Amino acid sequence: MTKAVLFDFDGTIADTAPDLGHALNRQRVARNQPPLPIELIRTEASAGARGLLGLGFNLTPDDPEYQFMREEFLAFYTEQLCQDTRLFPGVPELLEQLDSQAIPWGIVTNKPARFTQPLMHLLGLHQRAACIISGDDTPYSKPHPEPLLAACHQINVVPDSCIYLGDDIRDVQASLAAGVKPIVALYGYLGNCAPPETWGASGLIGHPGDLLHYI
């Protein structure tokens, strides 16, 4: 029996790609490069600044200019954190169903708390979530299992009674390592790695409401 549901944030609960893309394209335009289409940006949105700077400028964390570009990107993102970010269609109804069934739910994301916390407030979810574990709340981030284990501890449920819904292979890897049941959100960003069917998840859903079939 499912005792709790945990969610990734970017690409699972909220479509944050438009605002992340605005920050990246602002950097590109400033350097006389054309803006990238949102469809391309979505594939890297779950990977945060690292993935987007790799996409937009072919930068890696080892490059000398990476740290400056990362800080600039994050500053631009902070200025426009929730202008076009929205909950995915079906997410509000799913959360209402969980609340009505008294099933606690929470967020486990690699997004830093300085973005996760205000976004949860702005989207009206902060008071409803049983836990919010951001990328810098534990010593390790996904695919390490520690963030999911911290969430289970905070909600007071054993991992094997919990579902984790995410849109990235790291979400599945973290779930399996933590003993949590992984479900993949096919409506999310998914990245550019192997097909989601090969990730080893317990299920794949095309709409948030389909998660109820696994509870």
C-alpha cells in the first residue's frame, strides 16, 4: 500500500523550462547568439544550469568561464523565477486527490533551495507539501539515494511504501537505490539519454492523473 508520494519538481510538478530558457537565451543574445527554441531547451531543463550551459554554450564545469556563466545564468533566472512557470495540466487535480485520500506528498529535487522554496510559495504549494527536499539540503543530490531517504524520514514512511515520480533517469536511479518505487513522467523533459522504457522504472505515465493507478 502506498503511504506517501514524492515528486521531482522541474519537468514533473512544474513546467519551469520557459523561465529557465529565458535566462539562457538572455545570455546568448548578450553574446550575439540567436535564442534557442523552447523545444530544445526542455530536453536539458531537468539538468539545471549545468545542462543548459552545456546546451547553450558547450560549457562543462571544468571550463574556466563556467563558474562566471553559471552565476550569471542563476542571477538572470532569479530575476524571472515564475513569470511563465506553471504547474503541468493535471497536477492540481492529482494533488487534490492525494490530499482527499490523506496521502502525504512532497518534493525531492536537485534544484537549490533558494529557487525551490520561493517557487513552491508562488505556486501555492508550500503549505500543502509534507516535505520539500532541495538539492542543497543533503550532502548528496540525485542520483544518490540520500535526498529520497531524507524525505521518507521527514514524512515518517518506509521507502518501500513510497512512490517517486520523476522525468529523468537520475530520478529512477535514486529511487532504486533508496528502495522507493520509481514512476516516470513521460509528459516531462526526459533528457537526451536512453529511452525511458529502459530506465528500470516500475511504471510510466503520460498524464499526472495516471499516477493514481499505482496507488
